[in-house]
Amino acid sequence: MNEKENGRLVRPFTMEELEKALKESKTNTTPALDGFPAGFYKNLWPRIKGLIKEMLDDFFFQGVIFGLVNIWSNDFSTQVQGS
């Protein structure tokens, strides 16, 4: 692996990369352990993309995601109910 390739692996995901991955996901599949199909995320993406990006950035920079799951769930519930 050269330095350029390594540099792409040791940086946070961009919003464009997240959106591309979601767009390319099969709608009726469940890509994560949360049990939600990709269509769930696709439908709510405009409302939750900031929270998802924040969680992934926290994981990248701090190596922590589990503590954020409850916070994300609460924020997510509030956003969905408020829509």
C-alpha cells in the first residue's frame, strides 16, 4: 500500500462517501447489527445524516461509539417525532 492509499484509510468518512455507500446499499437488506434495513436510513437520511456523521467522527477520533448509541437514539427519536 502506498502513502496515498494509506491516507485514504486513516481519515474520517466524508458525507459524500456516506451518501454514496447508502445509495449503493440494497434497500431491503440490513447492513448493520441494529436490525434496520437500508431503506430505513434512505428514507430518513435528510433528518439523520448529521447524527450519523457525528457518531462516525467520534468513533474515528476517539474510538468510542457505544456511549453515543443512547444519545443518538434519544436525538433520533426526538427528530423523527418532531417531523
